[in-house]
Amino acid sequence: MPVYVWEGKAANGKRVRGEMEAGSSQHVFNALRGQRISPNVKKIRPKGAGLDKEINIPGFGPKAKTKDVVIFTRQFATMIDAGLPIVQGLDILGKGHDNKAMRIALIDIKETVENGGTLAEGLGKHPKIFDDLFVNMVAAGETGGILDIILERLAEYLEKMDNLKRQVKTAMIYPAVVVSAAVVVTAILLIFVIPTFAEMFADFGAALPAPTRIVLEISDFFVAYYPVIFMSCIGSVWMFKRFSKTERGKQVLHPIYLKFPIFGEIIRKVAVARFTRTLGTMLSSGVPILDALAICGRTAGNKVIEREVFNVRLSISEGKTITEPLQNSQVFPPMVVQMINVGESTGALDAMLSKIADFYESEVENAVTAMKQLIEPLMILFLGTIVGGLVVAMYLPIFKLGSVI
């Protein structure tokens, strides 16, 4: 039998490691759990197979993208529909996948299924690749004997969510590039170009116009302190990103995001589309509504929406309807609430949610297109005002000199 090296955490919280002779990594995993040790799945490997300890650099390890998960899901659904056993399908896809993270995960999932576990249990061991929604829908598909249908729905859902995310990212790229260009050009002018004008104006022999004096003073400040300003900007961005990822940061910032002009409305529409698409997909796949709402809340992406969704879940657990808490919501528009009410009354809630999701995904696309058309002239005006204002301020003394002559 092969020897495996392993690492884990003992019941007292102390990190432990060792070696074990076993038939597979799953056997090692099960044996360690029996010894009240929480094993690190990624650290269980055959002894002598490469380095016994992987060197993982945070942010640089192999990652699976949504595209990789979608391709796997569609291919796996085709295999299941064709009657191929789950283990054989996972083996083929695991060995042939281009992405290293997916390859490692699929081989581990295959071992879990081989050793008597369910597919959902295997997927649940890799939360960074397969989220709660994916795992719960697969579990529902296994229970109902419609795994191939569920996988097709998952692939379609992931594609639509990825497309929605890509639309929003595309909308943000243009203003970010223009603002960055404006900052860089302004910094170059203030630090390198304007000091040259300052030397020329030193022998001007007359009072400089107020705009020119202001720009020269700003330039002197930047020249004297630009390393401090540069480091402060980087530090501020880093601190903001760190704060925005904390629970407190999300509680503070997410309500503000929804109040942003233009962007806030897009964020709201994206949230409605994501909520309705996720809930509709899960309900149509047989996931219990309370479980589906819990997952929808966790994947909402905004704390305000998450709070609204959990209010809905609490309402249902108390025997009320979905629409009652949504009627007082500041996130979900009245039209959405009315359509959900109709779907709930007619027993076709999943179909109605899918229609709402289709409508709001279209609304997001239209809003993003309109925003691009609005932002483009605004960004050009912004860049022109900043750079043009600096240039005009520098040439005012020259114009004044020409008028005196």
C-alpha cells in the first residue's frame, strides 16, 4: 500500500503532521477524522510524489475561473445524460482538464465518490470552486435522479451570472482608465513641466495672474512632497480595500453604494437580477425554499440585499408569504414584488422569477450601454478641464506680456 503524508489540526487546535499507509487519500482523510484530527485535504499526498510540502504563494496559486466550471458542468451533464458512470466521467474530465486547480479538485471528488460518498459531498470539499448553490443543486439532482438536467441548468445559470458580472466590469473600465490617465498626466505636468515655467516666470518682473500663482504653489507642493503623496495614495487604496472586505466595512459601504448616482441604480438592478435568477434556478431544481433563500442571501453581494432576503426567509419560516416583507423593501421595486406575488399565488414562482431575471438582466445591459454613452463625454470634459486648465494658467502671463507690448 502507498504511504501518504498529511497535515491537519488536532482537537486542541495544534497543527500536526505525519505519514500513513492507506489505499487512497480518502482513506487517510477518513482515518484522521476518526482520530479527531481535522485534515487539510490539499496537504494529503503520496510520499515522494514531488515535494512533500507545497509552496503556496497567496494570490499566485492555481485558480479555477467561472469559464472552467461552466465547461466542466456542460461536459459532465453530457456524460451523465449518455449513461456514463459518475466516477468514470470525473476521471476523464479530471485527467483531461487544462486548469490545474480543476484537475486536482476533480480527482479528489472522484476519490470521494469511489469511497462511497455522494457527488455533492465531494464538491463541498472545494468551496472556492463549487459554491453552496452548486453543491445544493447537485444534491437535489442526485436525490431526484435528474442530475444531468440540474447540471445543464447550473451551466446556463453560471453563464448568465458571468455575463452580468462582465457587463458591469466593462462599464467600469472606461472611467477608471480615463481618471487614471488624468491623474498621471496632471502629476507629470505638476512635477516636471510646470517647474520649468516657474523658472521662466521668475524674471517676469510683474505680478502673475491668480490662476498661475495657484498652479505654481500646487506644483511646488507636489515637487516637495510627491513621494509622501504617492505612498499616501497607495496606502489609502490598500486600507480602503482591506476595510471594504471586513464585515464592518460591508455594513458601512454597501448602503452607500446603492445611493451612488447612476452606479447605484445599476447595482440595484444587478442585485435584483441575481436574486431572482438564483432563487428561480434553485426552486425549479427542487431545493427547499428556506435553504434556497439562505444561499441567495449569502451570495447577494450586498449587505442591504442580504438583510432583505433573510427577512423574507424569516417571514416564510413564520408561515407568511414572500411578498409581505418585500412590500416594505427599499431594494425591490413594486413591479418585482407584484410579479412575485402573482407567481406565488399561481404556484409558478420559479417561472415568474426567471422572467423577472430575464427582464432585469436586459435592464442592466441597457443601463450599462446608456452609462457608457453618458460617461464618455463627461470623462473627456473632465480630462480636458484638468489638463486644459493647467495649460491656460501657464500661458496667461505670456498673454499678459503680449498685451503690454
